[in-house]
Amino acid sequence: MKAEEFMREKGISIGDYVRIIKEEEGEEVEYRGIVMPPYELSEGDTIVIKLDNGYNIGIALKKIKIIEVLEKAKAKPEVHFKAELEPKEGLPNVTILGTGGTIASRIDYETGAVYPAFTAEELAKAVPEIFEIANVKPKLLFNIFSEDMKPKHWVKIAHEVANSLNSGDYGVVVAHGTDTMGYTAAALSFMLRDLTKPVILVGAQRSSDRPSSDAAMNLICAVKMATSEVAEVMVVMHGETGDTYCLAHRGTKVRKMHTSRRDAFRSINDIPIAKIWSNGRVEFLRQDYRRRGDGEVWVDDKLEEKVALVKIYPGISSEIIDFFVDKGYKGIVIEGTGLGHTPNDMIPAIKRAVEEGVAVCMTSQCLYGRVNMNVYATGRRLLKAGVIPCEDMLPETAYVKLMWVLGHTQDLKEVREMMLKNYAGEITPYTKPNTYLI
Ligand code: GLU
């Protein structure tokens, strides 16, 4: 059953405060929260509620045993949204593309109304500071949890970003759920070619209706960075738990490292590009970034979707590799142990994968440091089997990159060359000591 029909049947409206009893592995679990507008899930068979702690969760309709309204939503006030605010002369144009996640919605607790925080007026009311930095044009592309992002969403975002930049925007901000923001940042880093302007991904760990929200400051810093001289794809999020500064991370080197802290995003094996202080001052932490320039960006969106990311663990069966080969996968990124290992008894399956034309790439589940497969016999055996060692690339970045590379060639020699070529700062030439746990 679809969420809309379900809600109609049960007399539930968006903004109602509800109690849900859900069946979870044979046990009954209770949730209370405010019903949010449905996210664009592929099946539409989920109801989204904002819990008292501020998190949004989706609950599958078929698992709901009881749902009851504890408090009806108060009548929505009439809100007239202007399409755009008057542009201010002399300010650069920045488009904010909304894709969903916590940053994209807020609740007015006085009225119980749920707003997508994505009209110009809503943003102006919530974060007026951004309109002092740029003429901001918000555009809602879609409204999904980032765990529901698919490669087709990356492609759509890439084309929208390119259209905005090529029609005169000074920079673009993409508001995104935080969980898979690193993947989208990597995908945009590879797909947006000849980038001459900044592209910033931004999200929020706490929604904007909560006093501890990071949404406003992240957005201000993101818009500020979108008007900077850095022509790269970056993620801008809180740099520490307070409200002192945000960090701009290179899109291929960034990872969500905490489930809930406001400073969850860290650069791995690299230092961030800049600190954006709450007063708007941008302090560059390095000078080796791509500079703003002229010329149009273009989208190289060829992706091979039959790629898998496999984590190695003690006791893993080589059947997992066989499964992907038998299913016609073209690439497998392994998140190996330590310097880039798998159990010895997995090597024949990996060898077979390579012989059948599957590109097998090695990264490390240590995340920090780089793979070195020449130290131990296992590593050397894996190299001999044809595994491509991915230097200090993040496993998620290597996964996205392999999709992109295989979209261009499936010749294993060329795949190797492209995987080891640095396209968007995804490989650092050597591991610097000051890039660990910063
Ligand atoms: N898990 C959801 C997402 O990543 C909501 C949390 C968030 O926006 O950070 O889209």
C-alpha cells in the first residue's frame, strides 16, 4: 500500500503527532513523532516521522501494528511563497539545490506545520545571512534520504550543477543528507570535468527546528565557500562541536566519521582546504587547490553500475567473490585488512574474477595510510592475481571511481591506468604525518 492511501485510510495528516507500534524481529517497539511529508522512496511504502530527539526515521507500512494520532496538526497558516527574492546588485549568484536529508525540512512547533525549508522566503527567514553573501536561488531537485541515492541521482545532480554554473552562477551548493554525502561528493568530483567554479555539498546532523542545529551555520559557510576562488567539489560541515568554524573538505577525501556529532565529517589522509570562521573569514589551510577560471564545465556521466564494495573480515567466504562474478559484475572494490589483504583462501576466487575480466581493486579498512601489497606474501599473491592497489584512496571513493572508470573502458590494463591516475585529488602522492586523526 502507498503511504498516501494508508494515511488517508487512518485519518493521519502531515504534522500530526503520532504513536506507532511496530513489529521488529518478533518484538513490538513504540515510536512517537511528527508525521513528515513522504520522501520520494522508490516504493512509497514507508511513513516518515520526526522523533522527539529530532531524527527523521522511515517505518515500513507493513510493519506497523498500531498507529494512532496523539495530537492533530494545528491548521497550517497561509503562507505565500515568493518564487524568488529581489536580487541585490553586486552580489554573486549562487543556486542551492535541495536533494533531501535533515537539512531540507523543518517543523514550525507553534503551528505543527512541516515545511520544506527550500523556498527563498523560508531560507531568508531561517538563514537571512546567506542573502548578504550572495543572491541565493533555491531549487528543490528531489527530497530523499541519502541512503536512497542511486547513481542516477548523482547524474541528475551533476547535470543540474553544470547547468547552473554554465548559466552564470558563481558557485553552486548542494544540500544533501549526510549519510552518503561522501559518495555523492566523490561522484561529482569525477563527473564534473574542467570545473572552473566551486561546488559545495552541505548537510546537517541536527534539523533546523532544534536549538542545537548545525544547519544554519553549515549553510552560511557553504554559501561563503561557493563564492570562493576554489574550483573544486567540496563538503562543508562543522569543524568542531561548537559554532566556531566549518571545514571545507576535498570531495574525494572526506568521510562521515561519527553518527551524530556536529563535526562528523573529516578529511582522511589529507588536510581540509579551508576553515570558514563563523564571522565569514575564510582561512586557507593549503594552497594547492584548483583556481576559479573561465570556461564551461561539462558532465562526463558514463557509469558502470555493476560494481560492488566488499569488506573483508575473518571467516569471509570466497563465495562472495564468486557471486559477483557469476552475476556479471564488472568491478569489485575490496576493503581489505591492514595493508591490503584478504584471507589466503580467497585468492583463487579473486584470480578467477580477474581472468574473467572483472576489475578487482584493493583499499584498506584502516582508512588511514595507504595499501602496500609488497610487504607480505599474501599481498604479493594478490598482486600476482591481478588486483589493483588503490594507494590511499578511501574505499567509497574507489568504489565510485571504479564505476566511472568502467563506464569508459573495460580493458583491465586501461582500468588499472585510470584507477591509478589522479583525477580529483583522490590519491595523495605520499602519506603526510599531519593527516592522521585531524
Ligand atoms: N539518513 C538521512 C540522510 O542521510 C537523514 C540524516 C541526514 O540528513 O543527515 O539523508
